Amino acid sequence: MEGKWRGSLRGFLMSVNEERTVTVQDILEDEELQEAYAVLAGSDPDNCSYPQGYVKRQAVFACNTCTPRGVEPAGLCLACTNHCHDGHDIFELYTKRNFRCDCGNSKFGVFRCQLSPGKDRQNAKNHYNHNFHGCYCTCDRPYPDTEDQVNEDMIQCIICEDWYHPRHLGCTVEDSEELQEMVCETCMNKAPFLWTYSTHIAEPPVVKVSPCKGEVEVNKEEDKEPEDKRSDEPCKNGGEGSSTSPSCQEKNEATNGRTACKRTHQEMTGLPVKSQDKTVYCRLRELKTQGLERAREGAVFWPYHWRATLCTCVSCKRAYVDAGVQFLLDESDTVLAYENRGTVEQGPASLDSMLMSSLSTLDRVQQLEIVYQFNEMQTELMTFLRQIADEGKVVTAEAIHQFFGELMSRKRRQMNS
């Protein structure tokens, strides 16, 4: 599930900064390493992001050493966390949207950014919450929390971007690859039209309900008066009717062979009649007419690409802006899109994908031989890594080069024998 917080980005940062090495135990057993890499890969570790303005999405941190609780909150980009605040007490905030680095501005007093010192006093468009002081969820607790006996991953709301313990979301949480994003109950109520979409798109439960209270089904035929009653009703002006009363005028004109209504300007001038009612399709309005409803309580989990189903008519777009959630129409706003961009920008694909790409150019016999050799190499590499892990060492470039050098030497001996 996108936006699930399991591990420590700071731990990954520290391992990367110290001689660019990572323990083998992390590589072999800890998938959190891959998740941390995905988050950090989309951000520049060496150059402050401030010159880029309000970055669409980036990894953001807060420094408890420089801006502790009790002072104005402030956020740092990845590069400033590495260079300007190395050794400080850092809070990991995962990613934030439309954020500009605060490092060294007026919130930091005399402290100045080493990478981009010429900054404005404050970034007025930044949004802050209690995360910037190291607290999360409705319980306002730190993460990790040494006093919490329940060890569970936290989940981020895609609107307020706060983090929540699953037990505080007010609903049953299912860990499914189909469910990519979560909106907390508070944010659902701030954008109440999302409840209608959740009935049809998000994770159940959904119940069939009778027409909403206060709505009355109107029978249009019953609402009309009988035609014979109208025509036979005596005019209020007495007798069989006065020629000046509307009903009598209609009756008299009908008997004289003329229509009861006046001709329009278009009819008299011969101009084409323009449609007075131009209907604009609205997906939200259509969903509301289907008579389905879900309880408006608890967080809501949404499937992949759910944003593409939102209505984009003018009225709905205005509603998104009013609720401050216009970014929902931008599918590139998601954390998953950010992580994918970072992975692509970092260069070559994984060994597996590179292998599959190469195999497509070979015949069947060559493919089998390559697969066999690759699997053998992979087995030997894993054995080599486990051996170093058991010794509590770290993987270095020299060790990897030595491994492949010895592997190539063995292959040459096998071919020459």
C-alpha cells in the first residue's frame, strides 16, 4: 500500500553518508531499505531544492535541534538534512507536496544554510502540522514510540499528509496491493463529495438505502389538474365566463382556430430557436442518483487510479478548489508517481529486467544457457554476501570487484579444461 511507513529514512541516510556502504544484513533481509531508497531517490542529496521553488513533491525532514517544539515549525530538503544538519536530531516526514526548503531562513535565527544562503525570511505557501515537531496521528505521539506496546506501521493520509496508526483510523485496515491511497475521516468531511465517490469506488462497506429523508417522490401526473375540470370550470367573473379572464381567453381563442400562446420573437422573425437548457454531464451528480450510501465514518481506502474517475466539470473543479484538494485531479501528485520518477532517474533497471531485455535478442538454446549461468552466478553471489554478513562486515566496491574477478577466473579455467 502506498504511503505506509515501516522503516527509517534517516537510518538509510546515515548508512549512505558513511563511506557509501550498507550492511549486507540490510540488503538480504530488510525490504525497508528498498522503500527508503524509493522515497529518497526522487530528491537531490547534494543540492538544496530551494531554488526550484515550491517543489511538487520531495522528501522533507525537520530538525528538532534547531526548531524544537515551542518555536515555529520548519522543514528541510534532503540535501540540507545531509549537509547543514548532519549530527542533529532529525524528524523524518517522508514526503510533502508543494514544499519549499526552510533551512537557514528566519525560523533558524542566526543559523544559515550552507548550500543556498540567500533565502526569503519565510515560505508563506508551505503547510505545516504537528509532524514537524515529531508527533503524528490523532494521538499526537512520536514515531517510533518507545512507550507504545503495539508495533504497527503508520499510514499517511494523502490530503492532510499526517500519519496515523491503523487502530486510530476508525475502520478495519486491509493490507492490499489494490488499495493505494488513504483519506482520513477528517479530510473526508472537509471534502464531503468524496463520500459519494467512496460509495462506488473505494473499499466497501456500501449499503443500499431508500430515498434520502426529506425527499418525496413526486408523481407529475397526479400534480396536474384534469383538463376537463380546467376547461369546464366557470370563470370567476361570473356567468359562463368573462372574455378578459385568462381561461376564457384560451377557450375563445381555441374556438376561433388560433393557438392559446403568443408567438415568440424567433417565430415572428424566422430565426432558429436556441436551446434554453444546455445540460453539462457531471459524474458526481450521476452517482448521487443511484441510491447508494455508506456510513460517513472512519478513513477511506482507495484503489489505484481512483483519481482518474473524479468528475472534471466546471462545478466539480470549483468544489475541489474550495475544499483545497485540487491536487486530486493530478495523478502525478501521488507518492507512487514520485517514487517511480526517482527510480527511473537513478539509472539502469534491476538485474532481472536487464536480463529479460537481453534474452529477447537470443535464440532458445542461448536463452537457456544464459539463464543457467545467471542463476549459478546469483547463487554464488548470495553465498558470498551471507558469508560477509555472518562476519558483521559491510559490502564495499572492492569486495564486489574481487568476487566477480574470482568468478571470471573460475569460468575461464572451466572453459580451458
